[in-house]
Amino acid sequence: SLVSDQIEVIANTTPAAPVLKAATATTFCDGGSVKLTTSNTTGNEWFKDGVLINAVTGSSYTVTTSGSYTLKAASTAGCISGTSLPIVVTVNPMPTVAPITGADIVCATSSTQLSSASNGGVWTSTNNGIASINGNGLLQALSAGTVTINYTITNPSGCAVTTSKSITVTALPVKPSITAAG
């Protein structure tokens, strides 16, 4: 009878799939971000849309682009976990807004029309005591000073962009008085 050497086999357990968490909302406007985190501190492999994100192995990842994000973790024995449940991130585009056109200098107590080639925005004044503006862009100059007029466009996703214009309101000249001499 043949006797063979004994071989010890060690079966390492596969780590559980990591759990991903989002620190804030996963739908936001372009220019925003969300931090994804996991309690697993080492051996992380982050994926976007199923593709490995190179050189990202930490316990958190800040996302700025749309996609489906997942994570796998490796044990110290080299066993790879299953894939985490995905976190889907949606980045909404910002609207475009054309500049405000119209006069830069206005006399007190007069009015002037301001406009933007972008429709559907909201007009506001930073100081209604100097100049107010209605919903159609008609500015009413009230007293001397400088005021900023804002025009804000908000798209259906709730993303907003504001364009601004500085307006100088000049005081009315002092009315000269005429007196009869002599």
C-alpha cells in the first residue's frame, strides 16, 4: 500500500460584500459632489458602472459624475468579497443664462428696461431702496447709489444659475432757482 504525504489545506473565508453609504443626497447639480464611504478600511476596489476606478482603495470616495458605484474588498489572505449593492449617482446639468443687457447708469426717479436673452428667469435687486425691478425686468431707480440686479434661471432639476449687473443710480441735479433782480 502506498502512503502519501499529508497536505494541509486552509480554506480562507470570502469576506462579506462591503456596505456602501452616501454622506448626502446622490442627486445633485453639476459642480456638487457626494462622499461614499464604507467601514472596510483596507483592500477596497471601487467601481463606476462596473469598471475599476484605478488608484482608489481607501474607505471613502468623493463622486462628482453620474454613474452606478460599487465596491469589492479583499481580505488579508487575498480573498475578494462579493460586490456591494450599488449607489446610483445622478449629476444634473446647470442651466445656461445669458447676460443682462440694458443701461448701467440711471437717473433717480426714472425707469429703464433690462433684459436677458434667457427666458423664464426671476429678477431681484440687492437693495430695493436704491432700485427695484419687476418680474418683466423693468427697473425703477429710486435713490442715488449702486445696486446689483440679479437674474436667476432654475431648470426643472432645481439647478440654478444667476447672472448679475451693477447699476449706478445718480441723484437728480439740484433744480436751479431763478430770482428776479432789480
